[in-house]
Amino acid sequence: MLQPEWIVLFLLLGSFVGFMAGLLGIGGGGILVPILTSIFLLNGIAIDHVVHLALGTSMACMVITTFSSFRSHNAKGAVVWLAVKGMVLGIILGTFSATFLASYLSSLFLGIFFALFMAFVSSQMFLNKKPKPSRELSGTPGLFAAGFGIGSISALVSIGGGSLTVPYLTWQNIEIKKAIGTSAAIGLPISVAGTVGYLINGWHYSSPNDYIFGYVYLPAVLLISITSFITAPYGAQLAHKLPVSILKKIFAVLLITLSIKMLISIT
């Protein structure tokens, strides 16, 4: 799989994912999972494991980018640590346990679940729907439960949790900038726990000669992470100059199109 054209493709994919993450404040899973699924199918990965490998690889790609995003938001004082402390244990347990569930599910089921979730995310992005603040930040049990749910879903669709965490924190009466910053902080344990989970649960599928460890394809992780880390700040800079609301609608259409393409590929 390490042919020159695939190396270039992974570098370009990382550049695009990083740029869009910075521009629109979204994670890369919605883009990475369907594209990686197509790439892996073209390279002869068995259909029974192709979505699992795409999910694990995508999750591993997020470790560096979520760490960078978290540091940036924390430096600006945009992280509500009370929420992070209340949610982090649930996040880790939910994310890690969901990788065990994913290993028992078929690629078709995971693909359908991914497509349905992306349809939900796309509709929210297209309509620009935001929940109204209606309550104060709940206590530890409520935050733990929310973290567990967000972590579980994030692991099954390989996202950093922002599409779930930001609306939840906004509903909890946390202003939007701090909700985004707190979501970035929560994205780091999601990506780490998810990566470890997919490594462990897919270890029987490892093929060191092909650089596959668990459900993680190492060259894709390294190449995508490098370029996404470089391009994310440029996207963030342009976010203040471009009509982001229009771009979000276009991106929403792209997400659902990629999801449908993935479904077609695995059926």
C-alpha cells in the first residue's frame, strides 16, 4: 500500500482535513472514514474489516490534532475544567468500551450507523440549528452519563465528539466559545482511548509487514497527522474572512455524499 501515489494521497487528505477542521471547527472523521474505506478496499482489505480499519486509523489521526486544538483553546482560557473533570471518566470508559462493541459488529452495520449519524450531523450543520441554553451545568453523575454517551458514539463513528459535546454544553448554559474549547479538551481523551481500544480489539488483525497494528494503519496516521497539523491554523485564520455559514452548508452536503458513497462501497 506504500506506493508513491498513496503517500501523496494521504498527505493531501491530511491537508484537506486539517484545513476544514480549522475553518469549520469540525473533526476529520466524517471525511476520513469514508475516504479511508475506499482506499483500503482498493488495496485489497477484506470487506469484513475495512470499516473497522478506517475507524481505528481515523481515530489515531485525531490524537495530534486534538492535542494541538486543546492547547490552543486552553491558552485562551476557553476550557471549562469543571465540565471536563465531570465528563472525562465517562468519556474514557464510553469510548474504550465502544471499541469492544465495534469489533463484534459487521462493517455493514458500522457503515449504516456512520451514515445515519453523519446525516444527523449534516442536517444540523445545514440548518445551523443550535440548542437554547435552558439549564445550569449538571452535577457529576449527569456529566459522567453525558460523557459516557458522547464517548460511545464518538468511538463508533470515529469523531472527536464536537458535534455532540458543543450542543450539550450550550444546552448547559455554557457560552459557545467556551463550549468549543471544552469540546476540544474532551476530544483528546476520546482520541487516545479510542486509538488504544481499536489497537487492542483489532490486534488479531495486525499485519506488521503491511504496517497494520490492530485496526490502525500506521503510515496513514503519520502522513495525515503531519499535514493536518500544518494546515489547521490556516483554516482557523480564514474562518474570520470567509462566509462560514455558507461553507458549512456545502460541507454538510459533502459529508452526506461521502457517507452514501461508503455505504455503496461496502454493500
